[in-house]
Amino acid sequence: MPAVSKGDGMRGLAVFISDIRNCKSKEAEIKRINKELANIRSKFKGDKALDGYSKKKYVCKLLFIFLLGHDIDFGHMEAVNLLSSNKYTEKQIGYLFISVLVNSNSELIRLINNAIKNDLASRNPTFMNLALHCIANVGSREMAEAFAADVPRILVAGDTMDSVKQSAALCLLRLNRTSPDLVPMGEWTSRVVHLLNDQHLGVVTAATSLITTLAQKNPDDFKTSVSLAVARLSRIVTSVSIDLQDYTYYFVPAPWLSVKLLRLLQCYPPPEDAAIRSRLTECLEAILNKAQEPPKSKKVQHSNAKNAVLFEAISLIIHHDSEPTLLVRACNQLGQFLQHRETNLRYLALESMCMLASSEFSHEAVKTHMETVISALKTERDVSVRQRAVDLLYAMCDRSNAQQIVAEMLNYLETADYSIREEIVLKVAILAEKYAVDYSWYVDTILNLIRIAGDYVSEEVWYRVIQIVINRDDVQGYAAKTVFEALQAPACHENLLKVGGYILGEFGNLIAGDPRSSPLVQFNLLHSKFHLCSVPTRALLLSTYIKFINLFPEIKGTIQEVLRSDSQIRNSDVELQQRAVEYLRLSCVASTDILATVLEEMPPFPERESSILAKLKKKKGPGALPDVEEVRKEKNTSVNGGVEPLGASATPPSSTDLLSLSSPTSLTPASTSSTAASLLVDVFSENHVPAAPGAPLGPVADDNFSRWASSVVSLCNVRKPLGGNCESPPAHKLSPRRFVCKNNGVLFENQLLQIGLKSEFRQNLGRMYVFYGNKTSTQFLNFSPSVICQDALKTHILLQRGTALCVRGAQLQQVLNIECVSEFVEAPILNIQFRYGGMLQNIAVKLPITLNKFFQPTEMTSQDFFQRWKQLSAPQQEVQKIFKAKHSMDPEVTKAKIIGFGVALLDRVDPNPSNFVGAGVIHTKMTQVGCLLRLEPNTQAQMYRLTLRTSRDTVSQRLCELLSDQF
Amino acid sequence: MIGGLFIYNHKGEVLISRVYRDDIGRNAVDAFRVNVIHARQQVRSPVTNIARTSFFHVKRSNIWLAAVTKQNVNAAMVFEFLYKMCDVMTAYFGKISEENIKNNFVLIYELLDEILDFGYPQNSETGALKTFITQQGIKSQTKEEQSQITSQVTGQIGWRREGIKYRRNELFLDVLESVNLLMSPQGQVLSAHVSGRVVMKSYLSGMPECKFGMNDKIVIDKQGKGGTADDAGKSGKQSIAIDDCTFHQCVRLSKFDSERSISFIPPDGEYELMRYRTTKDIILPFRVIPLVREVGRTKLEVKVVIKSNFKPSLLAQKIEVRIPTPLNTSGVQVICMKGKAKYKASENAIVWKIKRMAGMKESQISAEIELLPTNDKKKWARPPISMNFEVPFAPSGLKVRYLKVFEPKLNYSDHDVIKWVRYIGRSGIYETRC
């Protein structure tokens, strides 16, 4: 501090501070402070007015006490009085006290604002600066409200001093950050841009910060700043450092301003004007060139400043992503940094390279540094740098180097830091999946992954393996073999056991031929690990066992023995016990054919966005550079030719639901499975498997079933191979017409509730599973569905559990049994009543039960067909309709629709191959109605002719209506 | 078991560090400093758990004593030990201060070696310790003396050595009590208890057997049954109900359990014979009657009356009444009839001191407090008025009935021993809400 005149020394303050510093203990300090506070109180209370000096001194003491952490509840008034003083030191202390201590709701705020206004209006630049600093330091909404209009005025006024302008720009920036809604945009905005041309570099620096923030908010208003910024930048970069006044920092000309200008330019796309553009390119090249020059100083500040500008320039290059030469040069520059001594530089280089890797121009260039990056992964001492290296490897990975990178990452995983293991696991899993050409390699990789870092392999990863193995016939055998071998290890991770159990349960038969992996060996292998694992895994293994019974009837006895043992059938865990009991019963009661149906192989999973990717995204969270992430994502797909083997279709709300094993705590899946299993037994008691359209009928073991149950809605939504107009978005109320040709789908959806259906029909009987999905986060109370129908149709609700639907995502399942007594027209109505948020909700939906559901397809030869066609020649028996096609006349779609309608599609019956001919029998309780149909499309006219002949005229009429609607 | 013992100064620098067990690492010293001594918020609990290590600390003026353990020890035992340690140190070099500790650090290590073995407390009797740990230079001891020490330390009566001889057999007995009170402004007792100690100083020859008797209700009632009804009625009034008590290790507990009689062979010199606590029929020596009136926002009028409530012949001493003032006090005027009163800004209180006061008297103080209006809406919490005093009787009503000394081997009888008994009642936390 400079020497002060005697009157300004504030000796009392110095003595007080030294007293406090000399205090031996906390208690002594508190005593001293109490004494001082009492003294100040008595002084403030005193009758005679204090002069400015002592006021300042006492306010200073209060401030000091406050900064020591004690409460100060007086002295504000005195501080405000100081504001109106004419002495700089007194004013300064007043402002200091106010910016530190005054809270926004105090009554004094009016007085303070008044004082600030006076100072802003004064011509004294020091006072103006003090006032501006106070506004910026407090930065509250009240301040913004009071001065949002004044500050811009000062900023753009012609006669304002440079230093005040600088403060005003920063003050405005602060107000804009804290309460952007209160700072009005006005004519000053355009004038702010011209501050970039100001003579004073301090003003330019401050203004650039302000403009950058404003430009991020409304880029259009500040477009003109680009050319100015480029001009300014080029002057700084290309100039000799003499004309930069004091703004040369360790031989680097105006580094802060350069960085800020480069940041500003990152708010905009590359300039369109060729001149500006070339000038900018020149600048960037100059910066890159400078990086190559030998350093002008050995001081760390010099290299820091230089590198700061360089990295910002590289960011800009990456942001523009338009100049291949620049990108490659940047990449090479970064490559040099990769081996730099400075850890920070290596970190930054890796981070920037990550972004470069996603540019199509520099991707190849980045790949050349792979060896360096891999060695960084191995040798780097700082974990955060290693993490960047992992990120970079992930970013630079493509089909050509995937195998190597994945191998390196797996290698690294063994020694990796615990904190980043899970992320690496996810990344390896994604890369392996994304770039897998050979799926056996994929299976190997993932199994390795589980072996190395089993604890870090999240559920999603192993769900994904199973999805892929099930969807790809070619790897199933290999997977089974590899898994079997992996399980031989004396200690294997539980996740491996889960994968193993699932895959062997599905495809164990593919390797059963080898005596080393005979059924019994497989079973014993799995069962030897059974007791070591947790309840969910055990549950999964039980399902595997029942699947084994189907796959290998020869070991049925052994498995039944295991299921019958007390440790299973009397297990204290309800879930396990139930599975054991049901599976045992199922294996005893059902014949092999039924078992084969029930325990059929899992149907392929619908293609969807990889759940692991979603998880990785979630894990990353809102990163530091979200937009860059986004860009990278887009780029990735385009660079790699959009090769996403697993398709990125609409993601269902919770992809992890898909495979969720019934957790032991929730009983829902278990009970649904029990009913399903028992139902299946009696429904299919005859050895007859209807080739029902839609999803395969075998909701097999209950893992599958619960999988299926929980995702049925999304399944139907995403893709249904046989569905007619499946891609129609879920409307508010979906037309029942959609269900004429298919049995599954979303029946109804609004903000609260989604109703999904799956149904199956056989002869005159039908069974419909209705799924109610609660889309809200609260419970529905008194949830009661009922069905109204006519005599012609008997329905009854078989199962209804729970009157309340629990939280979001939870499902309630209901089974309807339907019996067709005679032919009918009106569909039954499903009435749902429930209470949501105190309001009684009433929803009535037509159930899509139509007459054609009771069709039984009949195969017949051409001869038979025409014979019967002739028999039904009575005029009322035939109904013919000619109508215009509503959809495209794709013969495949039409075929699918006709099969979906329920009749058998007869090939080579009609002499004209483009015509479709079908036959079927409608079963009702009373009668059976034979039905023949013929559909003649006329592609030129976009017309169809539909002819139906049935033994009953009403039936023909109804069927014609139903079917003609479909085309 | 205690794993280690550390002594810190007020800055948290380690003065003494003695580790007894391997499970206490070097970082334990720092852990305590960082988490307790230098903690942002004052740590009030005497037991702190840091990373599965327990720290038990006591603070004497500016010195922290901390015992460390990783095991599940008896916390009361550890604190008992720490207090004993303080007593031992005081007995050796006086006040526990940083300077004294630095000057005597060799002695302290020696003591720590002796009174703790592998974390188990050993003999911590000052008298016994002083026979073999001395502050003077090492005096070469004869073989006989050495063997005597061994037999004494390992023998049954570790607290007293043999062959003590005094020309005058003397005995001093102090009953020291502190009375704690919390009273409502209306004079209702919210809580009150007395915690007392019987401290003895004995200068007796040989191995005397002592028997101590007091007006314990259980003993009196037992005797009352045997004696006349009149006797029982008379003494019943005088007897007190002791809630709980602890004894010095010399007291034969088996005898106390069976006959409720306190018999012992006393250590030589000063020691604490017993500690006790009573909660019933406490004599409250002073009554405080506060009167606080707020006059507007800037003034407060306080009037406090104290009444002494004991025999007029007795004199209370060192009376001090502490009347808290609001935090925004800017000036105080005090008028009192007796003693001296002063506003102490550093403590935010008016302190009123009276040197002496006889029983059944009354005195009053009145003060006007000026306040500085603040923009803080917080109301003053009105802390209670506290009081300190010393009275020459036991507020619990305890009376020493007898203290008999038997020494069968030497020829002096109970009558030859000169006995002194003194009662001192002090204030503990003696507060009245206002």
C-alpha cells in the first residue's frame, strides 16, 4: 500500500486487526470482537455526528469482522452515508461494504440505488467506475431492474472515457448473465458491435466478452461482428507487436483478446464472404505457423499464452470444419503435443483431437496417431489424461481399426482405474457391437469383457449380447460353444453365468452333439454354479432348466429331480419357489409337443437403438461441450456411411425394461407368468399349434414372457412384421379398423393411459390380453375395467388384479376370454373407470373383436375351390364390392393382410396370378360358416374388386365391409 | 483399550504423542487436529469418530488431551483415565500449560509408560507413582528399596506403601459440592442436582483401617429399625438420598454392598474418596428474581433481586451474577445497592460481584440498557441469568457422621488422630431464565 497521509491511516483499524491476529484462542478473539462491536455501537449511537473519517474507520472494522465470519446487523446506514461523500477513499469503503454486505431485500436499497444513480450521472470517471463495479458485484435482479437501461447508455455514449466503457461493458455482461430477461436489446446493440474497432484494447477485450454472450443468445443481431472480429484478429496476429501498447504478454500479442475473438467467431458458421474467409484462414494459418516457431522466451507464461491462442484457434477450426488443410495441420500440431512434456498439454491435445476425430476431413489424420494414443493409455500417469485417451480411441475407432482398438482397450481394462472402468466397459461393448463384421469376434470380445471386468459390466451390456445372439442365427452355435467353454473356468462372474444360462437354454442343443458338451454335462456345469449366485440369476437358471427339458428330453428326469429337491421347491424365496413349482408341474403335465410350443426358441428382438449407447449418453450427462458431442454424433454416422447395424429407430421409453428379469421383490411378472403358463397348457391341450399371425405364440419361459409382457406395447409400436399400417403414429384414439388384420397393438392412448392388446383366437374361442400402462407418475385409484357386449358374444374377464395402477411404467394385465356364440356385427365395448388426481375418468373403447377373428383357414386345391365357389352361387350368398385403393397396391402387403384377416391364402388357384384367393371357416358356437373370397386388384385404375361367398348372407355382408376397409 | 495418547497445544501442534498399539497410524494425530481442533464448527462432543478411529478428548485451558482407539472401549473408563492423567500431571508439575508440558516432557513420557501398559490403565495413584518416578535426578536405590517398590506395585494395596510414619496423625476431610439449577422466571425449579465429592488428605502412620459414616438414608433407616422410634424420626429428617456414587479404589466394595459401610485403607496424601450425586431435597442457597421490561425499540430495563436462603449465621462468598445483554447494546447504566456491577462488552453481559453475603438477606440491581436499532428482525434470545457463589455447607444436606481410624499394629487409637472436616458448596451451572 502506498504511504498514506496521517489523517487517512486508520490506526484504530490497524490496531484492531493486529489485536485479533494476536489472539491466542477463539474465545479471546470473540471477546475482542464483542468489545469492538460494543464500542462501535456506542459510537454510532452517540449524539454527536461522526465525521467521514471515523465513519469510514468503523465501517471498515465492521467489514473486517464480517469477513471473519461474524454476523453484522448494523452499520448499513453509515455505509450508505459514505456513498455520498466526495472523498474517493470514503466512497470506496462505502461501496465495498455494500457490495459485500447489503442483501437485496433491505429497505436501504432505494437509498443505495439513488447514490449509485448520482455517481453514474457524475462526470467523474472514478466515481462512475466505482458505481459500475458495485452494480456488477451485487448483480442482483433489483440492480438489473434499476440500471439495465443506464449501463448500455453509458457504454455507447460518445463521450465516455475508455476505462468507464470497459467497466460498463463488463457490468452489462454480468447483468446479462444474472437476469438476461431484464436487459433490453435496443439500438445500442448495433453500436456495441463497433466497439470492436475501438482504439483502446481494454475496451475491445471487455466488449468481445459481452458480444460473445449476447451473440450466443441472438446470433442474428450480431452477425456484423464476424467481419470486425476477423479484421481485428488479423491485425493482432499479423502485426508486429509494437502497436499493441501494453497488451503484449511475454512476447505474445494480446493473447486474451485473441482468445476471446476466436471464441466469438465460434458462435457463427464460417463467414460466407470469400474475402473475410480467406483473411480468417490466413489468421488461423498464422497462428498455426507461430506454434512452429521456436519460443521467444523460456518462461512458462509465454508458452501458456501462445498455446491458449493456439487451442482456441484449433477449436475454431474444428467448429468450422470446412478447411481440410487447416484441419490436418491442426491435427498434426496436436500430434506434436501428444508427446509434449507438459501433462496439461497432452490432456488438451487429446481432448481437442477427440473432436477432430469426428470431422470427415481429419479423421484419417487423427488415426495416424493411434499408436501414440495407445501408448499414452499405457504410460500416462494421470488418470484424467488416460480417460481422454480412452475417449479419443473411442472417437477414432472405425471399421478398419476396431479390432485393434478394442483389443487395446480390453488390455487396458485389466489395469484401468476403478473410476473409469464402467465407462470403458460400455465403450468396448458399443464399439464391438458397432463395428462387428464377424459376430463371433463380437461374442468373444464381450465374454472377455465380462471375464476381465465382470463387476463393471452393467445389465444393459449383457442384455445386448443376448439380443444380438438371438437375432443372428449365424453366431448362435458359436456363442453357445464359447459360453460353454468360458463357463468351464472354476470361478466365473455372475454376469457370465447369466449370459451362459440364457444362451445355453436357447441354443444348448446346437452343441449337444459333442460328447464333451452333452446335455448332461451342460446341465451339471450350470448347476454346479447355481448355489453360488444371487436370486435373480438363480431364477434365470431355473428357466434355463425348463428349457433344457424341452431341448433334451433325455435329462428330463435329472432336472425334475433338481426341481423337486427341497432347496428349490421349498425355497424361502417366493420367486424361486414359484418357478420351481410351476416348472416342475409343467414338465410333468405337458406332453412334449406342448413343451415344444411353450418353450419355443425366443423370437428375434426388434431392432432398436442400442441400450448401451443410451446408458453411455446418460452417464456422460450434460457434458462441457454438449453441442460438440451432438455434432460428433451426427458426423459419426455420416462418416461411417451410416452403418449402424442395430438401427437407430425410435427408442421406447425404457429400453432396459426389455429384458428385465422379474426381480424377486415384484411379484407381477411371476404371477403373470404363472397364469400364462397354466393358460397355455389348457388352451393348447390338443396338439395343435395355430399359425397365428402376429407375434409368435410361445410366450415361453417366464423371462421371455415378462420381457414380452412388459414390452408388448412398445413392440407393437415399433415394428410388427405382419401389421398392416403399423407405422401410423399412436393417435389419441386408434381406429379399431387397424386390428382387423392383426391381433396385437396399441388400442388406445392418451396422456394418462395406454392400452395394449394381444389376442389369440382359435375356432370360436378367443383370448385377449389387455395391458393397461399408466403413463403418469401417480397412482390411479379404483381402477375398474368392464366389458359390455351383446348376446352373440360372450366375454368374461378372467383375471383382474389390483385396483390401483402404480407409478409410471407399471403395467396391469388382464385376460379376457371370448366365446363367439353366433355371428355378430357390433364389437364389445371396454369401459374403464378410474380416479386420477381426484377426477373420475371414464374411457370407453371398442374392443377390436370382429367376426373374422374366428376364421379358421382352410387349405384347398384349385379344383375344390371352384367346386365350392359354384355351390355358393345363390345371389344373397355373394357380395361383391368394387372400391378405390386407399393404400399403395403392393401385392406383398395385400397378401399379408389377407392372411391377417384369417383365411388361408390359396396359391395357384386363380388363373390370373395377380388375383388373390382365400378360404376359411368361421366358427361360432352354433354353426360354422364357410367362406371363400377373391380379390382382384387393378393397378392401372387403383381399384379393387372384392368378391365374397359364404353360406350366410349376413356374414358375407359383414366380412366384405371389414375387408374392403383394409385396402 | 487405548491405542495412543496425544497432547496438543491450542494451535493443534503435537506436544506429546505416545502410541501403544499398532493399529493407530501416524495420520491419527493429524486426523484429530484437522477434524476437531481446526474444525470449522466447534466440536462439542467429547468423542469423535474419524475413519473408524475413536478420539476421546478433554481440554484443560488451552491444552487438548486426546486418547485414541480403534476398539470398542468403555468410554467412561477412558475419560476417567484422562482425568486421572490430568490429576497426576497437576500433582507433578502444577498447572497444565503448554510451557509446563514442554518443560516436563521427559517426565510425562515416563508417567505414560507407567500408567498405561499396552493401552491398559495401570496404577495411576499419585502417591504410589511418586515413590518411583521423581522429578529430581535419579537417586540410586538400594536393592531393598527396589524390591520394596516391586512388591508394592504388584501387591494388593498398590496405593499405599508400607512403613509410613508421622509424628502427628492428622486427617483432613472436605465435602465439596456443586449445585446445578435451572429455574423458570416465575421461580419454578426446572431441573436441579448436586454433584459432590469427598476429598481426603491423610497423614497417618502405618496401615490404618478407616471407616467413614455419613447420613445416607439407607444406612440411617437400617439403624433406625434397630434403634428407638424417636431416634429414627430425628435422624430421618437429616438423612439424604444418594442417587449414585463411586468410590476410590481403596474402598472395599464388597463391604459397601453388604453392609453399606465405607471402610478402607487410605492412600497417603490427597485423594478423592468418593463422588456422588443427589437430586432430592436440595437446599438452593440463592434465589434470583429477574424483571426485564422492554421500553420501545431502543431501551431495556432490567431489575434483578437475589435472596440468600440459608442460616443467617453463615456467610456466602464470591458471589457473581451475570446478566446477559442484547447483542445490539450501545450503552448501559447500572445501579446496585451492594457490591460492584459493571457492563462487560466483551462478554455481552453485566457482571455484578458481591464479596460476602449472610443468609436470609436480599439485594437488588437495576440497569438501563440502551439499544441500537438494527434492521435485523431476529429477536433477542434472552439467555438465562447465571450465578456463581461459594457457601460453607453442603447444599445436598450431606453430613459426616464419623470417620474412625483403627491401626492395630501401631499404638495410636482413634482419639489420637486429629480430624478436620470442611463443607464447601459451590455453584455449578446455576441459571435462572428471564
